[in-house]
Amino acid sequence: MKVLVTVKPVADPNTPPAAWIAEQEGKGGSVNDVANYFDLIAVEQAIRLKDIGVTDICIVSVTDDSKMAQVRSAIAMGANRATLIDPEGKQLGAYQLAASIAHVVKKEEPAFVLMGKQATDDDASQVGPLLAGMLGWPQATFVSEIGFNDDRSRVTVGRETDEGVEVLDVKLPAIITCDLRLNEPRYATLPNLIKSKKAPMERLKFTDLGIEDKPRVTVEAYSLPPGRSGKAKMVADTAELLTTLKDMKLVD
Amino acid sequence: MNILVVAEMQLGKLKPSNRASIRMAQDLAKKDGDSFSMVLLGHQLGDAANELNRFGAKKLFVIDAPEFEHYLAKPLTDAVSNLAREHGFDRIVGCEATTARDFFPRLAGALDAGMCRGVSALCEVNGETCYQRAVFSGMALRTERIHTPIHVMTVDPTTMDDPTEGGAGEVVAFDAGVTVGDEIRFVELRRAKSERPDLSVADRVVGAGRGIKSAEYLETIGALADKLGAAVGATRAVVDAGWLPNEFQVGQTGKAIAPKLYFAIGISGAVQHAAGIRGAKTIVAINKDAEAPIFKIADIGIVADLFDVVPQLIEGL
Ligand SMILES: Cc1cc2nc3c(=O)[nH]c(=O)nc-3n(C[C@H](O)[C@H](O)[C@H](O)COP(=O)(O)OP(=O)(O)OC[C@H]3O[C@@H](n4cnc5c(N)ncnc54)[C@H](O)[C@@H]3O)c2cc1C
Ligand SMILES: Nc1ncnc2c1ncn2[C@@H]1O[C@H](COP(=O)(O)O)[C@@H](O)[C@H]1O
């Protein structure tokens, strides 16, 4: 079975927000990139499925050469190869990202696509369902359990929803987006990182794919959220805590 | 503008977060002196349509069909996009729940529309209505502009005021004409039973972190919650340890909540957890480490052993 796994390089979640905003606005600011954590969970899942017949894992990333290290680290976990789509300096929106990935899916015809449930920079959570709609495939988002049936034609997933774990039985091919509890991604070892440099890598250019080149949604501005006061009133003991809560009419 | 609120059911009742979508529709309508309509989807809706029909909507479309007994992305996408096309809706507003988060991007695709997820406020840029939303784990706000004729959005319930009451709209049964194939079958919902208030909308929440050390201590946490009439929430550490099911998780990848009172008990205050409690009115932190980041976002703090403080609180309340 062939599986595609999408990987997006994103800013390290520990970057101070002001530095991140400065970088987003092109005003400098040094930001370390990492592979989106939810995508690493997707890669890990694909590798674990090698036991049940996954033979070919292809990483798909819409990114330029400057972020190659993040793609390599994903390959080095145990993927076979990668397809990169160079955005050629354009700011791409969710629709264009999904359309770019759809291009690769149509060419590769994988058994299914594993993705992260969201990118930790944009927090958009859009590309997976958009891609599923474009392909006319079923989707299973926020997945934390995966099991295949005997002939590998369907998959049973547990999804993390507001109401609890929802179990669905899904026909393949499908789009599956991964949630935190699906697994714990392994680290890439140094020898595998070195080996990953030799992994086959196909390179495409966004403008060659014939996708509309104006984003449907653009970013107009950034700001920091109105901070909380940052000055907690510190109390000495439980008795003082109780009187404070009562004085503030927070409890009776 | 022709605004449509997509209202959803949850376990046989109206989803509380529908209120935020309705408020957003009211705000959008007010800007342009327009009206808004709603659609309610589900099966065996009981009195839900009446309950929903008191916010001044022009029309309330009702799609009541067995196909919608369980939430599934594709039939919902088909139904709402059919309705939007037939009636020319160009603003589609939904709530920020795991259902709308799942199918709204697909809906946006079907309608060739741009989408913003988790809109927390409307703003104006050069005379155009734009949408503000939290990004980067809630640590930054971003203003986004949609360029397609149709705008699709979900609304962050922790930042919206209550909708204003208004008259009832004309109720219209809509035949969505969708079928459910065998592509996806609903199997079951595994759900922890709880007598406590719903975590997403509770006025008071007692949050438990790894500091509680064991699942057994949740009984004491629960006793405090019951004294306060509060819901129980938890950090990822607690959920990962298997002490509570995932629907109790608060934070970037769990629920975003906005209670009047939040107790953070044995919680360090990692950014991903903080992202979920930004909207809380008052945060009380109980932690034995004076340097814990939770004290930077708390309103009231106590540096102490939770195993002392929690029983004393139960006693004193
Ligand atoms: C992609 C991603 C998404 C995430 N999403 C979420 C999310 O949605 N929600 C979430 O919560 N986390 C999330 N996390 C995890 C988050 O980073 C933290 O690891 C987690 O919130 C820590 O939980 P905690 O505060 O319970 O545990 P810890 O960080 O271990 O803190 C325990 C605290 O308890 C205190 N303590 C210990 N003993 C006592 C005592 N006897 N009395 C008083 N205090 C005591 C300690 O001082 C410490 O501050 C996410 C992480 C990643 C990578
Ligand atoms: N530039 C990209 N390249 C590859 N995959 C992406 C890209 N952007 C988003 N994705 C995938 O889509 C998922 C959801 O992203 P988002 O909709 O932006 O939150 C991510 O977890 C990735 O798996």
C-alpha cells in the first residue's frame, strides 16, 4: 500500500509571539522552524502501518528549499521519499495548499492520505477537509485510533469530538487527519538523517500546477491578544483565598 | 448580504455554541442593515426549532431527516451547500465545535468560498469587513480578509456576547435531498457519563493538572466541583495519563472555555493549556511552585500544596 503524508514546516511553538509576528510581517525576527507536530504524528502512524502492508510512504510538503531540514527530519523517521511543491515566494491560502496536495494525490493514487489535524501556526484546521472535498473522498478528522479491516478496503477510526470518542467505519481511499493521542512520534536518528539526504525527492513548482494564484483569504494585520493583567493577587493561605473569593462575590 | 446561521444539535439538544453564531449573524446583519436566517439540521428535533426561533431571524429552515441522526461531514456539506445555493446565502456562519470544524472547510470548498475559522471579532479595514481570529496557539491575533463572494466562518464562543432576543421567523421545512452512502458509517459514540455541567459552557470550572498525582485524587477534585456547581476540566497531561477521557481536555487541542471562575489546580500553565482559558473571567491558581507560568495569567494565586488547600476549600465553602 502506498500512503501520502503531508508535512508543513512551522515556527517553533515556543517562539515568543512578538518575534513570530515580526517574522510574519517580514520585519526580521529570527524564528526556528520545526515540522508541525501533528504532521509528525501522521508520519509516525504511517511507519507503524508498515506491519500491515504499507510499503511506500511519500512525504508531501508545500515549502521552499530553506525549510528542507524539517522535511528531511520527517523522511528520516522512516519515510521512503518526498514530493516538494515550491510556492515560489507566494503566500498560499488553505484552498491553494489543498489544491497543490490534490495534484500529487491524483498522480500518486495512494490508498489514503495522513495529515495533521491542524498547523500550529495558522491553527486553521482547513486543508484536510478541503482536500477531501476536492477529491470527493470521505474524511476522518481528529483521529486518535486507527484499525484496518482484513482486506484493507475500509478503516475504523476513533475521532476525538466534543461529545467523546466517535467511532466511524470509513471506505478507502480517505483523508485522515491525526490528533495528539494517536501516537508519540519517534525521533529521527543521526544515521537516518544522513541517509534521508539520498531519499528520492520530486520537485514541483506551484505555478506549473494550474491552480488559481490569488489566495481566497489574505492576512491584513497581526496583534497581540489583550494580555491578562499578569499580576495575580497572591494570598497566603486557604482562609485568605476563601475570603478573597467571597469578597469578589465569586463564591457564596 | 444574505446571512445564514448553521445551528446544530448535540446529544438531542441545541448546541450551546449556536448562541455565538447567532450573535455573530446579528452583528453582521446590523452592519449592513440586513436580516439573517438560520438552518437547523438533525433528526427528531422535538422542540429545538421553537427554542431556536426567538432571536429575530427572518426564516428558520428546518432539515429533519434520518440521515442527520448522526453527524457526518458529507451529507451536512451537501445539505447546507444546496440550501445556500438555492436561497443565495453569501455569509455562512457556524459554531466552533468539532462538528463545524470538520465540515465547514469542506462546505467552503463546495461553495468556492474563503473561510475563517474561530472568528473572535469583526473589524473594518479600508471599509471592508474583516475577521479577527486567534492563531499560533492563541498567542497572536490575526485579521483576515475574504476575497470570494461567499464568506464562510466559524465563531469562537468564548469571545462573543449573548445574542439579543427577537421575534420568531417563518419556519420552512427544507428537503435537502441528500443521501448517505456506505462511504462512512457511524459505529458508536464512546462517552463518559457525567452529572456535572457541560464543560464548554459551565460558569465555573475546576481544572486538574498533573500535580494531582493520581486518578484517585479526581474524587476530591470532583467534590470541590460539586461544592461549586462546577464542571471538571483537565490538562493534556491528565488525559494522556488516562485519568480522564479526552473530552475533558482544555486547551489548544481541547476545548476553549470562558467560565466566570476557573481553578487551575496543579497545572503549570503551558501555552497550549493557557490558550484554552484565555476567555476565563477569573483564574485562581493553586501551585506549589512560585515560578509556575500559571501565575502570570492568574488573577488570584496561592503557592501551596494542593493536597492541603483543596480539602480546606471543600471544608470552607
Ligand atoms: C501540539 C501540542 C498541543 C497541546 N495541547 C494541549 C492542550 O490542549 N491542553 C493542555 O493542557 N496541554 C496541551 N499540551 C501539553 C502542554 O504543553 C503541557 O505539557 C501540559 O499542559 C502540562 O500539563 P500540566 O500542567 O498538568 O502538567 P505539568 O506541566 O507537569 O505541571 C504540573 C504542575 O503541578 C504542580 N504541582 C505538583 N505537585 C503539586 C502539589 N502537591 N501542589 C501544588 N502544585 C503541584 C507543579 O509545580 C507543576 O506546575 C499540548 C502540547 C503539544 C506539543
Ligand atoms: N504547506 C503545507 N505543506 C504540506 N502540508 C500542509 C501544508 N499546510 C498544511 N498542510 C497540511 O494540512 C494540515 C492542516 O493544516 P491547516 O489547515 O493549515 O491547519 C497540516 O497538519 C498539514 O498536514
